[in-house]
Amino acid sequence: MTLKEAYEKRRQECLSLQRQLKKAEKTIEELSAGTYVDSEKAQHLRTINRLSQEVKHLNNQLDRFKYWYAQQSNYAESKKDEIAEFRLQNEELKSENDALKKENAELKKRLDAVYAAPATSENDELLQAKISALEEEILRLNSIANNDGTNSGLPTSQMPIDKKKVVPNSRVKTGRKKGGQVGHKKHALSPLPDDEIDETIDHALETCPKCGGSLRYIGERHKDTIDYKVTVIKTRHIFYEYECLDCGRTVHSPIPLNIKEPIQYGSEIQALSLALINQGFISINRTAQIISGLMHDQISLSQGYICKLQKRASGLLKPFVSEVRMAVIRLKLVYWDDTVIFINTARACMRFYGNEKLALYKAHEAKDRAGIDEDSILAALSPDTIVMHDHNTINYNDDFQFQNIECNEHLSRDLQSLIDDSGHSWCIALKKLIQEAEHERKQLMENGYMSFDDEYIREFNRQLDELLEKADEEYLTSSNRYFETDERRLIARLKKYRGNYFMWLSDFSLPTTNNLSERSLRFTKTKQKVSGQFVSQKYSEYFADIRTYIETCYRNGVNCFKALSRLTAGNPYTLAELSGEA
């Protein structure tokens, strides 16, 4: 039962009791005019008092339901993905849950008292309906409060402070103490050869530090340190001008594009700025402070200059981004996903396409079909291409020709959420069936197998059929129905897309999860924690282009700073260089 339905039921109860109260008052007036004994009058007065108290109590509860309904309406229209809003809502739900538990306990006591004393069947039914509605609402609110990383997409960083964080970890505890174990070989830096020493500092003594006596040299110890020193280099480039003796034209030495101004910052300092912002996700003002400190205040970049670096880098990377896009279109297996970002306080979207070697990012003002069409990737994929995603139903559009494979990790979370809410056996058994199949698949892959045999696949499908039949039965016979929408949708989805969920049974080269996309977009949340939002759509696109370059270079073994140094020098890596085809 929803809050709206519960509120309407409570309103009808109040109206019914008010009608009974008026009827009783009218009866007293009529009987007072005739023969009316004191005992009957006292009984009717008690009835009036009892009904008055119930009306007052139900009116108070009606006001509370109005408040809850207004809260839920505002919540439905609010920005659900904002961390602050979620935390506030979680605290409110917890307090409401505690209040409802207390109220439920009081109502149960009252119901016991009602059953112990003579009462009408009508009042019993009203009280029972009221208790059932409140119990169901408590269960629903408890399920929301119990959401975590195992049964929803809630990231660990957004878990309430007083709630245990669920961090997936497949390692088994050994019971041993932390740190190096007995017999463990100590790892240390390798000794430095004499020809690599840049500076030597002598720490000689003239007299004994204990007694002041004379000393005789008997040997020495060497202690080496490895450190770095930032040196500001101010370089003057001289470009000579000439007059051609044949044509009379004035010419000069070629001037690289990265030093076209009379005076400018070099490629290394630009690369450092871009690395701090786009890899370290440091804010623009702190980036300026860090660089100033590293350079001992000899270089002070303005925030405006750092912003221009983003635009300039994005412009230089347009050919590279285009190369990556075409390479993604040619892939046989494409991962993709999107997540919410904020642009000038409005919800927007950052989208990922790629695989283990390619990472293409696109930023859009909205998370919709228009952005996908603008990317022009999904529509360009061939019928032989397989696309891994998190049940994005837009992928099943007739405009697209590729094959779809669904993420089993998201299916596992949905099943766990239903297990926590309903306790139904079909979802417990299905989750176990999938986990066992994935475990056996891993073992077979280690032994060189590329698929399950036909008998295993037939047995898996037979068990899946039985579980889906059982799911229908348990759904129809369930008494607590606040979770019925989620259960009905999950059952329907499994029936319709079972082939997409379990393609990996017959082809071990296919992935079982879309975790690659999840990991590829995780940095956006770190960026959002630091900066909160992008100031404009353009700057989100600049960031997406630079991240495409940095991440693709990293996936091909090139350090971020090295890649950015090449970029700011006007010679960014090409995709052919990264793939070894150049």
C-alpha cells in the first residue's frame, strides 16, 4: 500500500467515526426528550467519549500522513542523485521508522485490549486494517533504509556514517597479524652506482663528540638519498630573419606552434597543470597554489590561463578523439555506460564507450537518446558487434543492429534487494545458481575451455525455467505487497531478456559484468566531490576530450604526464603509436 492509499484510507476512517459520533449525539437528544434512564444515558456518553477520542487520535494521524505524503511528493520531484539530499532523506526515514515502530507497538497493545473487551466487528476490522497498513509501511521504509552496495547501485561513499560500509572483498582472512611475516625478505631500494651520484656531502668530525679527544680515521659508511629538485628554466629562442637574394622575400626560421607568443609558459608547466586538474581532480585555484609552491613562487599561473589550457588541449585532441571513436565502432565487443554529472547546477550526463584498450568519453546536457544520436556510435555498430550494458532498454531500439549482453552484477544486486525485502526462495536460488555457474566458468577458462558443454547449458536452462515458475507462484501468494512492482518487473525482465543475460554460458570470451564501464566512470564522482559541477557544457566537453586521451594512453602503457607533455608540445600521441602500428 502506498502512502497515498494509506492516507485515503485514514481519511475515510475519520469520516466514518465522525458520522457515528453525530449519530450518537442525535440519539441522546432524541432520547432525552422522552423516557431515558440514567444507565442508558451513561452508556451513550461513554460511547461518545470513546468515539471522540478515536476521532481526535485519527485526526492527528491524518495530519501525520499528510506530512509524510507531502514529503514523498517533494522527494519524487527532487534530485535523487544528490548526496546531501539522500542523506537528509535517509535520516528522515530512520526517524519516521522509529516513530512508526513505537506507534505500531502501541496499536498492537490497543488491539489486544479491544479483543479482551466487548467490541463491534466493525471497529475490529478498522483497527486491523490500520495496523496492517502501518506494518506494511514500516517494512517498506525499512527496505529503503537498508539499501547498500550489495542490493542497489548505492556507492560506498554515500553510505550513512552510522551504517557499516560494504566493501566487496573476495580475499579470505588468514588470521595472521598485519605487516611482514616471519621469514619475509625485506624489500629495499637498490644501491646507487658511483657514476649516478650527483652530489656528495661529507659529514666529517674534528673531535670526539663524547669527550672532545682527537680522532683517527678507520673507515666510512655511505647513506644515499634520492630526491628531486625543481629548477625554473627561462629559455630564449632566437629565430633569424633572412632576405632571399633570388625572390626578394623576407623569411625566418620555422616557429613551433607552442611558442608562437613573444613570451609564454613552456610545455612542461602546462602539462603539470593539466595533470593536476584532469588526473588529480584538483581545483583550479589549488592547482595554481601547488605550482606556485613547487616553483618557489617564481611561476604564478592565473586561474584564467589554466582554464584556457583546458580549451587549448581539447582543440589539439579533436583528431585523436575522432580516431578513438572510429576504433570503438570497429570493436567486436563494446562496453558502454553513463552517469550523472552536474553542469551549472543542472543534471547532465557523462558517457563512456570502449574496452580494455580504448576509452572514449562524451559529455551531454541530458541523459537521453539525443545525446546517443549525437555520439553516432551505437547506430554505427554492425550486427556482429556485441554491446555490454546495465539493462539500458534504449539499446533494444529497432534503429540499432548490434547484439546486446546484460550485466549479471546488476542482476545480482536486484536479486539481493528482493531477497532482503521479500525473502522469497526463488531469488535466493537464482542468485546461487548464477554464482555457481560463474565459478565453474572461471575454473574451466583456467583449463582452456571456451564454453560449457550442451548438457550443462540444458540443465542450467531447466533450473532457470523452474525458478521462474516458482517466482510467479511466490509473487501471486505474497501477503506483503509493497515490493510487488520491483518483483513483477524483475520477473518480466528475466523472461524477456534471459538470452541476453546468459550469453556467456556458450561463449567464455564474453564478459559477465559491465564492471569495466563502472570503473571507467568512477573518476567522475571524485571530480564531482572536488568541484561539484562544471561551469558550462563546453568545459565538460573539454574535460571529456582530455580524459579520453589520458585514459587511452594509460590503457596502452603510457604515463599520464608523459602523454600530456607530448600534447602541450604540440605533438600528441596518435592511436597508431599507442597500438604499436606506427
